[in-house]
Amino acid sequence: MRSAAVTVHESVHDPYAELWFAEPAGFMDLPMNALLAEWDTPEAEVLQAAAAPLLASAPDEMARQQFIALLASGQRMLGALREFGTVHCSVGLHRDDVGGGAQPLLSLFTITWRDTATAPRAATAARAVTESAGHRHIEYLELSCGPLTISEVLRRPAADSGLPQFPLLQVHAHLPHPDCKRLVVLTISSTAVARREEYRALLKGIVETVRFEDPMRVAS
């Protein structure tokens, strides 16, 4: 039996990290800090250097403007996520091994912090999915990281939003922090609603790796 390769991300050395987790193959990290960097900062210069070859390779000015518009749209989305406490975002690209579809399956994986009222962790985990409407297929678990709940929500864009009217599946995992004052929400979102079981299993696999204390003892 071949063992799976594990790549340690440089963020594991961050002395201010409060959460450790492993991401499975097929996900590409979106560098939020670089994409949302303030103008005239080193991070912004890195972004400009990365985008320069793409802009230079555009066949005409219209294509360049379309690329810039797409980048700006992505920055607005990431900015909105950060305002809600999102600290990590990555895009998933996976082959449809179950349905055999020709098109790959796209998803978005996010990690978001939320403040909560001080309470036992089990109560916070349960309250996270009972106080908001729409959660279904609720599951309570006790793992190495502590108590948590996994649930699913099916959403549709508002009719006047201008977005395609495709249902959006969101699988959430609510993990209360050991300080009992906040929780972290891990979410996988995808329009491939028929693959809910597979995305639920994928998120559960990520949750099983979560730790609130440095498991490798390298960040201290």
C-alpha cells in the first residue's frame, strides 16, 4: 500500500497561527493577503509581477481589460469574505468519479472565525446549527479537535442579484474553540448539488485533521 504524500505549507511556521489543518489534493490556495494587498506595498508588487505576464500575453486590449475586470471581481469577493471573518480560501477542482461527467467539479473551501457567547463547546456546536434556518442533515461528532456539528444548506441567489439561478450546496462544519468564546466554520460550497455525499465526506476528512494546538511543534 502506498502512503499519501504530505506537503507542509510555510504557514505552519506562523507563530500567530490558531488553527492547523490538512487540505486534500485538488485544492489550490488563494493568497488572500496578496490579492487584497494595499497599493504600494511589497505584497502588491508581488501581485503586479505575477499578473504582468498574463496581461502581456493577452491578444488585444479588450482581453486585457476583461482579465483586469475578472481580477477586480475576485478581489471584491475575497474582500467581502474577509469582512465576515474568513481567513482562508481555496478553490477545489476534482474529477467526477461518481457521475463520470466530462466537466470537472468546482468548489470553494473557506475557513471563517466567528465570535460566540461564552458557553460549553458542545452547546455552542449545537446552537450554531439550530439558531439559523435551513440547516439539514445535521450530525454531531466528537473528534480530536473537540465537539462539532456538520450540516448542509441549500441556497439560491436572489432573483435580482444578476447571478445564475443555480442552487448552491454549502456543507458546514462548526468547531468551537477551546476558549469557549468563538468558533471556526469550515465550509465547502459547490453548485454540484448531486455530489453532496462526496463533498460531505471531503469536508469530514479535512475536519478530522483540525487541531487547535500546533501538532508539529514547529511554530513555537
